[in-house]
Amino acid sequence: MSKFYNPSIITSGRSAQVHPLAVVDPSAELADGVIVSPGVVIGPNIKIGSNTWIGPNVVLDGRLTIGANNKIFPGACLGLEPQDLKYRGASTEVFIGDNNTIRECVTINRATNEGEETRIGNSNLLMAYCHLGHNCHLGDGIVMSNGVQVAGHVVIEDRAVIGGCLGIHQFVQIGSLAMVGGMTRVDRDVPPYCLVEGHPGRLRGLNRVGLRRSGLYENQGAELRQLQEVWSLLFRSNHVIADSLELAQQMELMPAAKHLCVFLQSSIQKGRRGPMPSFAVED
């Protein structure tokens, strides 16, 4: 097997290595340590950071900036035109940060209108056959399982975990440290720190495993206890959520509970369907 197939061989401090069966536009910028495998097509206006491995048959197009130490597996197509009937050929952009793993046949589309962008942060894992539509913004440390289809204008905050084989509706926002179960229908905002599952999706409680790993169990768990108290007030009390938010915001909130309340307030103000209800709440 050719060394160009193996992502583990990347080392720093050397010039880019381009396989003779790759097609790379002369204007593309490849930093030291970049490895380009056979069958890759790299267009103009592409910038690739140091020590990034580009696997076989990857297509990179449009105005695309990729950071350092990424691994892009075979068949991925990044930076291509958005699947949006409103697109009129604007020279929009895709930014991908550092230390991401983008598995087989992932597609990431650029934004629709001039001056807009699709942006991916750092240290994310996008498993095989995921699709990120135009104008999506992803934070850091996100895990997205196989076959997740993300529509346009979706925002996913840091360290969210998205189960496999599901769709995320356009303009939805998923909060930090949320966990979405596989095959869930995600058609409303998912609050941070929450566990969501079902068809249609419903809140099932707090994502305790993710919270434990995040460090909220430290300081004798005071922040976690307050988060549970505020979550119960918001989703399990007899108050409507707007009144529950007012009551919660009268407390001296720690960062996690404060972020949950700010997220929900913003979600309500968007004027669409609002945040996802809990399993105890009917439409």
C-alpha cells in the first residue's frame, strides 16, 4: 500500500508531498507537511495548513481554507457550491480549523450569499457520509456520527454529540454538550447540556455523561445541582417556559445554568418554533 494512503505518516518540518496522480491547481497554497494522495482534485483559492493529510479521491473546491493537522479521508468533497436554489454564483467561503477528522464521503458546502461563510472549528470528528449544508457554523470538539444530514444555517456549539442517521432542520441551533440520540428528528433548537431522543425529538433530561466529562461534577457538584434545579424549573414545572425563565434569571446563576437560560431566551426570540419541548410536554 502506498504511503500516501496512510494518515499516520504525517510529520512536521517538510515540504508538501503531492502524488503524481493528484490534480492540484498551481495557485493552491499547501503548507509544509501536507500530503496529497492519488486522485485528489484541488482547485484554485485553496489554502491547506501544515501537516494535513488529504486522502485519495478528495475534492476541494471554491474559496476554502483548511487549518493544520487535519485528516480528510477518501471521497470527501469540501467547499463545493451550496445545494440552494437561491445561489447565484457568489464567491463565498468555507473555513475549517485545526485537528479535525473528516471521514469518508463527507460533504461540506460553501455559503450562499456574498460575504457569508460556512465555518468548522477545531478538533471535531465528522464520521462517514455526513453532510453540512451552506452557512453552517460548528464549534469545537463536536462528534457527529455516520450519516448525519445537516441543513443550511445550522449552528452547533462546542462538544455536542450527534447520533447517527438523522436529519437536522435548517436554522436549528444545538447547544454545547448536548447529546442527540440516533435517528432523532431534530426540527427545533436543542438546549445545551440536554439529552434529546425521539421522532419527533423530545428532551429526556440532562446529558449527565457529557457533564461528568466536562468537569461540572467538580466543586462538590454545586454547578451541576443548580443546573438540574433550573432544568426542572424550565421543563418540569407548571409554569410556561417564559415565566420559568424569569424565575430562573432571578437566581444567582453559575455559568452553565446562565448559558442554558440565555440560549432558551434567544431561541424563543427567533420567532420560529422555539426550543424542543420535553417528553412531558405535548404540542
